[in-house]
Amino acid sequence: QDGEILYASVSSRCLRRANGVVEYFVTVVQDITERKQAEERIQHLAQYDALTGLPNRALLADRLRQAVLRASRDHSLVGVLLLDIDRFKRINDTLGHPVGDQLLREVAARLQQCVRECDTISRQGGDEFAILLPDLGVGDEVSRIAQRMLDAVAQPYRQAEQELLISGSVGISMYPRDGQATDVLLRNAEIAIEIARDGQADE
């Protein structure tokens, strides 16, 4: 009556006379809206991160497989980026987990402003984010996108009545140059981020 969509389970049974002639139908309509909503919540939690609302590790892996298959067919490129927040544990330890959680939500929102609609940003767990860039052409500059993300992450945050300044580290792998299997692409991006951290330590 108020325009809200309801889910219903409808079953109908035909009752006949002894001679087979249909006498009437009995129809039962049951409101199953709450059950359907609960199923949708469970499905959402299985594919999305509860803190940030971003796709989780499982959904990213599925989208990465699809992107690689499409790139193999279309002879295009796929970029995989891993981005970590530097010294995030120190923030959690000194300012508390509520501040750390809010910081992760803000980082997620900023990263979403740096990508195309077809790209996927995923929270892999902790302070690690994965970014899938499908359908890239030869002229697309993945390093430029990565730098834009690092610059966005490095902008000041207002948390707990104070200003926080953070930085990030990023690792990049490309299909097919750095691997053709999805797990290899992710592993090589992880290796690249370790190299980036080592480079920062040397500086």
C-alpha cells in the first residue's frame, strides 16, 4: 500500500469433484520479505567487507579471473595494484581501533574517487587494499593512477579532534607481463610492494 516491495511465496492447489471437474482453487500467499532480506544480507557479507563496504578478497578474485579471461580474448592489459597504509599498526595502538576503522573507511572513499566505474577496489584485510584495473590499453599509464592514489591517501585526515598525516606503499603487477594466473599476479604485486617498502626504508 505504501509502495514498498514485498516478497511472497505463493502456492495454489486445484480441488476437483469425483468426476474430475474443477470445483475451486485454494491459494496461499505467505509474506517472506524478512527471510529474503536476511538471505540478501548473508550474500552481501559473503562478498563485501563489513567495515568499508568494498568487495572482499573472494569477490576480487572472481572479478580478476573474469578480467584476465577477457584480456586474453581481447589482447588487452589488466593492472593489479596492492596498497598498504604505512605504519597503520602504530595508529591503532596509539589512537585506538575506532580511529583506525574510521581512517580505513576514509581511505576507501578516497581510493574510489581515483578509479573508473569498471575498476574494482577491494579490502583484502587489515590495512591492505587491492585495486583491479581491467581492459587497459597499451597507452594507459598505471603508474600515474597509482601515484594519484598515493597522493589522495596522503592528504590530511581529521580524526579524534586532531589532524593525521599518513602515507601508503603500492605494488603493481600487469597481465600478461607479470603473470597470466590470478594468484601469480597478486603475488607479484605483493613482491612489488615489499620492494617499495624496502626502498622507503633505505631512504
